[in-house]
Amino acid sequence: MRWRQATWLVVRHFHDGRVCGFGLLLALANTALGPLSYSTLLPRWFVARRARAFGLTVAGYAIGGLFLPPLYAFMIESFGWRNVMRWFAAFVVLVLIPLIAWLVIDRPSDVGLYPDGGVQPGRVTTNAAAEPSRSTGALLRDRNFWVITICICLVLVGSAGLLSNMVPFALSRGFAAKQGALFLTCFSAGSLTSKVLYTFFGDRLNPRAGLATGLLFFTVSSGCFLRGYTYPVLLTASFLFGMGVGTSLPLWSYLTARVFGTANVGRVFGLMNVVTMPFLLLAPPVMGAIFDRTRAYDDGFILYICLGLAALLMVPRLRVVATPQGALVMGISK
């Protein structure tokens, strides 16, 4: 009996180790393939149309979120999850990695080009001399760093806390689980809508106005979730919440590149993720704990509303000045 128990403990710990290894590898992949990569690469290639480039990139995320889950569900149901995972791994190794190695170029100067696809310097360009590297301490002392980090962190934390509890929230308001799933669909639709709009208008949008818009969507939708008990109101709240998140994500990358320059954007994103990650990890269980304690999610939405209003008051602290050529440049706060 003891031998069997020892064997079971070894097998269980081996299984737990594989699960932890999978989670670690997935986290590394999400970090490497997420905002850290495209927020470093795109500012080197785009200046005058930088917001459009970010909008198109994050819109791809939203489109994938709408169509890939049902496709994978169909394939797993038809062929089994092991086969589907093997096919996906083979596709990544045989197709995606060679395409990335072939198509992704670090800087336009590597192929004799300038930003925005030009063959000669444009009216607005960026280079390492114009955007010198700054120390980590200088970045952390910059007021703009904390304004951007706090505002974006709030939206991301709200998204993590709500989406992970969306179906239980729907059940708590007397709706079926399928109706709660439709809230998630409306969220994705709102996120995609705002990203598409940002693609067309982001380059003409004042960064502070864009940040305030995303926070306003976040705050108003939280109020709708707090006081909304009918299905149409909650669908609208889900759509507005998606609009807030969808506006903030491309703006996060755009602001970081605009504020700190291409020479610092990778390190700045790393520092911002270090600050925001603990709050992102805590958001889902905290929202669940609020329900366990009060049998409702109302206190969570009240917290979101208060934090959203506080963040809106911080937006004017983000310094924006105009260059003589009319291009927006972010001032460095002391």
C-alpha cells in the first residue's frame, strides 16, 4: 500500500510539474508575442501612421478572438484535442516560424527604407539620436510613466476581473449561462469596433482625449453593470466595456512609443508589465471573493467606478506638446 501511495505521489507531482511547465511556457509566449513585440517593432516602421498600424495589429487580436475559438472547438470535437494540438504545433513550426524569419525585419534601415515605407526621409522621422536611451531610474521618475501605467492597468485589471466572472455574474442576475456567454460576445464586438475606429482616427486623435475616452467607456459601463438588471442594458454595458478595453490597448502601445521613443519602448513595456502583472493576477480572485462575501458583484463595480473617476483626473497630468511641424511629441516630466 505504501509503495502504491508513493508511486501515486510521484505521478501526481510529475503531472503537476508538467502543468506548471506548460503555464510557464505559455506565459513566456504571451509576453514575447504580445504587446512587448509589436510595440517595439511597429514604432520603428511607422511614425506618421503609427496609430493606424497599432489599430490594425490589435484588431487582428480581436478578429482571432471571435473566429478561432469556435474553429478550435469544432476541430477538437471532430478530431480530438491531442490531434488538434499536434497539428497546431506543426503549423507553428513549419509555417509561422519560417514566415516570421522571412518577413519580420527589425528596422527599415536594414532594407534601405525609412519609416512609413518611404525611400527618403519624411517630414516626421525618428532615430536613435533624436530619442536617446534613458536609464531605468529616469524612466521610473517620469510622471508620464506612472500616468500611463496606472490608467492602462486599471482598464486591464477591470477586464481581467470582469471577464473571468462574466458568466457567474449573469447567473447572479438571474440569466442563463448561455446568455452570459453572449455578454462575452458583445464585449468582443465592442473591442473590435473601437479598434477599427482607432485604426481610422487614431492618428488624428489627441492622445489625452483617447485615453480619457477609454476610461470614460470603462467607468460608464461599470455603472451600467452596477445598476443594470435587464438583458438589453447588460448587453450594452458589455459592448461599452469592450469599447473601453479596445480603445486603451492600441493607445497603450502608441503612447509608450510616443512618450519614450523607440530606443526605450521595449524596456518601458517590461517595467510597466512588472507593475501591472500582480494586479492582473489578483483581479479575478478578488472579484470572486467580493461575490462570496456579499453574494453580489456590486462592490466590485463601485470600486471600478471610483478608480475610473480617479484615473480620469490623472489624464491632464500627461504632458503633450506640439512640435513646430505639427507632430505630437510627449514632454518629459521631471
